[in-house]
Amino acid sequence: MSKITETVAALAGPVAEARGCELWDVEFVREAGEWFLRVYIDKEGGVSIDDCEAVSRALDPMLDEADPIEQSYNFEVSSAGLERALRRPGDFEKFMGSFVAVRLYKAENGVKERLGYLRGYSDGAVTLETKDGGTVTFEKKQVASVHLRLE
């Protein structure tokens, strides 16, 4: 995490928790020439628009006061989503056994994305059980991203 996202996460975590949610992720990215600060939240049973609004309204003045970002940016609070990215070891633990998509940096046998059930995670290596019952492990250096997928 960058200093900006770490600072925002430190502010956003308690705000989300006070509103019955958990902080899932923070990203600060440039898209189409504009900067976006996105705070992703999660909650048992799903996140509503009202949850996003409550976190946004509480966090916005805190960001103004802390002023962790020099340039102008668009601020968004949203649900982590059903097909969220798994990034931290705790994410993989929480969703062990779930159906996921592993996107590779480089295609293997002409395939750049593999689908399967998450069966293992260790030091960045991801193990999948494929629909045909086989298993495959991808080393950290091979894995571009891992996302939950709906079957």
C-alpha cells in the first residue's frame, strides 16, 4: 500500500466499523486523466447504498482535515462487490473453497485466466481445484490477480 492508501485506510477503518461495515480495500488510481480515491466496504448480508452514503458522509470531512492527497481527486465509497479482488492473506483465508478466477501475467498453454475452487494460499502461491477435479498451483510471480467469481 502507498502512504496515501495507508493513511486513508487508517481513517476509514474505524468509520466503516462504527457503521456496521468492514473496510475491504482502498485504492488511489489515475483513470482517464483524473484521480480517484476509492474506499471499498463490506458487510455481512451485503452493502447498501445507505451504507456507502453513511461512510462517505462521515469520512469526507476527516479526509479534508487530514489532507493526505495534494492533487484534486474524485472520492467514492462502494461495495467490495461479489467478484472482488483477493489481495491479502486474510482475504484468501476468508474465501477458501470459493470459486475464483486467477489471472496470469503470461499465458500458459494459450490460457491467461484459470477458473477453479480456491484450495490453498501460501506466500503468494495460489492452488486451485479445477472443475475436472485436478489441482494446479500458481507461484506468486505468475499471478496478476485473483477475483471471486460467480459460478
